[in-house]
Amino acid sequence: MKSRMRRIVSSGAMITIDQTGSAPGRGGYLHPDPRCLEKFAASKVKEFRSLKSGIDRVQRLRIIEAVKGSFALDS
């Protein structure tokens, strides 16, 4: 099965995984490949342009776990 990218959404101070692909707010996409997730976790970028929001390392690790969990549900 081909893995699909997951949309992460910033709405106010809240960052969530968009399960439907149509949640309101600024969005960006994250690929579930372990190399992509590692790169996302290690990023030194202070503000993510697509989200117009900063995401610290702790938040990135939480997002990664949510992405991993959402793909487990798709299997």
C-alpha cells in the first residue's frame, strides 16, 4: 500500500493532524517516511512558512507520534 502524506494544520496556537484533509487553518504536509520524520524532528527552522507558525522540538516530536499513529489506523 502506498503511504499518503499527512496534513498538519495550525489554527491559532493549536497544531493538529488533519485527518479529513479539509480542516480550516494554515496547512503543510508531512511524509511518513522515517527519514522525512527524522529531518522534521531535527529541523532548526524557527518558523514554518506553510503554517506561518513556530513549532518547537517537543511539538515536532508529538506531531511525529500522531502521524505514526494515524498511519497505523490506515493499515
